[in-house]
Amino acid sequence: MNKKIIPRLSFWQIWNMNVGFFGIQYSFGLQQTAVNPLYSFLGAHTDQLPILNLAGPVTGLLIQPLIGAISDKTWSVKWGRRKPFFLLGAVLCSLALFVFPFSSSIWMAVGLLWILDAANNTAMEPYRAFIGDKLPEEQQTFGFQMQSLFVGGGITLANLSLFIFQKYFGGNSEAGGIPAWVYYSFFLGSFCSVISVLWSVYKTPEIPPTDEELIQLKAEKENDTLFTPFIDIFKAIVNMPKILWQLALVYLFQWYALFCYWQFVTPMIKRTLYHVSEADEEKANLLIRLSKNGYVVSQNDLLWAKNVLGLVEKAVGQTGLMNGFYNFITLISALLLIPFALKYSAKSVYAFCLVITGISLLVLPFIMDENIILLPMALFGIGWAAMMGLPYSMVSPSIPANKRGVYMGVINMMIVIPMLIQTLTFGAFYKYILESNPSAAIMAAGVLFLLASFFVIIMKVKKLTTS
């Protein structure tokens, strides 16, 4: 019987196979930082943000497991197993990013977000499985942390592009539309999405199945029906290793908290750094609209409105700087976490990183300086580096090789279900319990990170090794 041999790869081979993750994560970076302010530019209220972000959880819940199940049974001599899917996702993502800033209404933006999220999830899932396919177990921690490095790189560029374009090409906003500088960031993302994935597709061959695996794939496909991927997902969940159930509990708190941060950090900054309330922003938008429609608005009121909207744009740029900074920290710390994971265990490092992430969010609302506020984001960046790599390396050895795609999709379900719960529950909680206070929302996210850390501590994980 032929035994599949998975050779060790060099640093640059692992680098090349993960370059495509850069473009995918640029897109996610724009979603984290630009989409919610873009909704605000189009007239959305802050308490509507969770439900307007429903696309992410729903598409992740449906698409990633399906793509995983389908790709497990895919093999093309020319294209491979995983690469057709992240190439297709990248092309669709590029098109959606190009069109997104042309949104003329909230619902047009929402529709494009659904397309963008579907494309991102089509590309993302095979990339996670790609690591397990291409790397021996002892190199998987390195491979997943390399992905974490590209997470930091892609999101850093996305966020810094917002900050830089706003700083050098921004100006006083005109209500009812999206500022011109936002377009540039989305166009750059459209380019990065395709080019980076094409690089990985060109540079990285996939390992072909053994003769026995090809025979098994052919036999399974002969019996496949339209419902087979759904059946495969159900069976995978029923037979899921215990460690994945433990990870699901961690992710319940972690990803609920992350969604809270991404949605409410800009509203928090508007209040804490620039002293602009939601009521001020709405009034300023109304005054500008009245002026544009021919109504008489005093010069003082018009100047006040333009100043307020200028501060709102500045808050978006500051969010881009903060998110870009924490992702830069992710970029430089991703691989540095590996020796600590080897010495103290991946579980210990992951738990510690969640604690410092929680602390960073608890102190964030109390900082009133544009520069000092970057300090806690350094802790957040280290935590993000751990979140993007260590959980996958912790559970990957427990996942059956022939079900790697579907189980990576199931892990994504663990991510998006908390997000879905957040989008459906946090709007009312924010409005009625937190009294529409974005600072309180950020602090609540900090507490959830501390709870997530506790559940990491009680996980049963074997010590990992790497190259």
C-alpha cells in the first residue's frame, strides 16, 4: 500500500504558500475598519451595526464547511485540491472590493458585503486546510503562525491605507456619500486580493493523492448527491474530537468579543478622543443635506456641521491607525510566539495572550490621547497573533487527514456562530443595558476575553513541536 510522504518545506516554501493569505486578510481588514464607518456615512445608526454585519456570520456558517467538505473530495491534476477554491474566492473578492465604495445606499453596501464575505470564506477555508495538507505535523505550528504573520501584514496595510489616504487625500465630508479617500483603499485591496493568491497558486504545487486515495475519491464521488456535503458536515460534527468541543467554548467568548470591538471601536473614538456624540453626527449630516437641497442654513451652523463631520472622518482614520498598529505588532510577533509555545505549551501562551487582550480593551476607553492609545493596541496585536495561529496548531494533530477540509470548516462554524449570536443580541443589549455607550461595549468585550482565557486553561492539549 502506498503511503503518502509529506516532505518538510523550507522557510521560503512555507512563505510562498501563504502569500495569498495576505490579500484575503487585506479584505478582512477593510471589513473590520471601513465597513461600519461606511454604513455611518450612508446614514446607519450605531445600534444598527450588529444586524448590518449579519453577512459575516451567516456566510461563514454556510460556505466554509461546504467548501471544506467539497474540497476534501476534489482533485484536479492541473489545479489541485484547495487552490481552485481560494483562486475563485480571490477573483470574486477583488470584484466586490472594487464596486463596494460606489455604494449609494445602506442596502447596496449590505448586499455587496454579503458577496464579499461569501468570496472571502470561499478562499479562507481551503487555506487553513492547505497547511495540514502540505506540512508534516512538526512544521504545522510554524505554518499556522506564518499565516498569522500574513494576517498581520494584510490587515496592517488595509488599516494604514485608510489612515494615510484620509490624511493626505481627505477633506471635509459631504453628507450622503462615501469620502473619495475610502475608494483608494478598496481599489488597493482589489489588486492585492488577486495578485497575492496568484503568487501562491503559481509557486506552490499540491501533494497528489496516493493511488488508494484516488480510488477512494472516485468511489465516493460516484455515490455523491446534492446533499452529500451536508451529510459529511453532520457526520464530522457528530464524531468531532473532544478538543474541538473545548475550542468551541473558547471561541464563543473570543469571537463575540472581537465582533464587539470591530463594531464599536470607531464610535468609542468619536466620543473619547474627538468628543462627537451620535446626536451631533446626525445633526451635522442633516444640516449638510438641508444646505445641499437648497434650504437656508446659517454659515455658523454649516461650519459647525463640516467640522463635526471632519472629526468623524478623523475618527475613522484613527481607527485605521490603531488597527493597523495592532496588526503590525501581529506581523512582527507571530513567529516570535513559536519558541514560547514550544517551551511553555501553546495552550499557556494562548491563554496568556487572551488575558492581555482583555486588559487592553478594559483600559482603552480611559485613554484620551491619539498616541498613547496605541500602547494597549500593542497588547491586542500580540493577542491577535496568537488567536490567528495557535488554536489551529493545537487541534490540527487531532483532525483526520482525509477530513481536514470539512473540520477546518467546522472550526469556522465555531467562529461565526458567536458572531451570529452577537449580531442578533448585542444591538438591544447595547441600546438598553449599556445605554448606547460605545466605551461600555469595548469594556464588555474585554471581560469576555478574560472568560475565554479561563476556558483555554481547562482545555486538554498535547504539547506541540515545530521545526
